[in-house]
Amino acid sequence: MTNEPRCLACERGVPKLGRRQCPECRQPFRAGWEGIDAHWRARHEAVMPYEAFWTALCRRHRAADSVGCPCCLKGIPLDGPRQCPECALVFRGKGWEGLDAHWKSHLDVLSYEDLLASLCPAHKLDADRSSGFLRLE
Ligand SMILES: [Zn+2]
Ligand SMILES: [Zn+2]
Ligand SMILES: [Zn+2]
Ligand SMILES: [Zn+2]
């Protein structure tokens, strides 16, 4: 056995964004990792000591959940075609058609449910509908 720290959340396939969940029992946490220490010590201390679990978490997993819209974070324009915030794939017809099928390849990053919940209203709309006004140039 090596002493190389392994991120338990990566090992268990916990999404890297969205609501934090316990990698052992999948209990979701309300705000970031709030309460994980007490939860871990009470239930999973036998699996791994809390300090070892916590220090082994990778950076993406240790960060508190990103509350922001993933499209805003990536700087995807509001009125352009819809783009996957993870791999920048451009969707056809300025809408989100096919996103659910496409997102299946990014489930290790964020669950589809959490993706929809974190998109801002402006990005959630199809681009066609979000520009329902005349632009003055
Ligand atoms: Zn990880
Ligand atoms: Zn747990
Ligand atoms: Zn947005
Ligand atoms: Zn993608």
C-alpha cells in the first residue's frame, strides 16, 4: 500500500460541482461542506479518519459548491448559441436541444439536475427567446 493520498470523492464518482454530497453515503450537504466533519466522525470514522479523508480530497472536490451559473463562469455570451459550459460544444438552433443526452458525458462533474438548478435564468432560456427586443446599434 502506498501513502499517496487518493481523493475518495473522485474514487466514488461524486460530481465535482453542484451540491456537495458525502462520498460514503451520498448524503447531500446544504451549504458547501458544512457539517461534513461532524457527519464523517459520527458515521464513517471507521472507513477512514476524517483528517485523512479531508486532506486527500482533490482541489475541485474540496472547494465549496459553485453557486454561480456555469455558463456565466465560463463567460458564454447570453445571446449567442447555447454552449456546453464543460466542453464548449455548440448546440444547434440556439437552444438547449439535446443537452440532457449530451450531459451524460459530464455526470462526473455535475448532475443534470444540479446543472439545470444552477443555470441563471438568462442562460436557461433558449438564445432565441432571450433576445425578444430590438437591439439599437
Ligand atoms: Zn476529487
Ligand atoms: Zn456519509
Ligand atoms: Zn448564466
Ligand atoms: Zn459538453
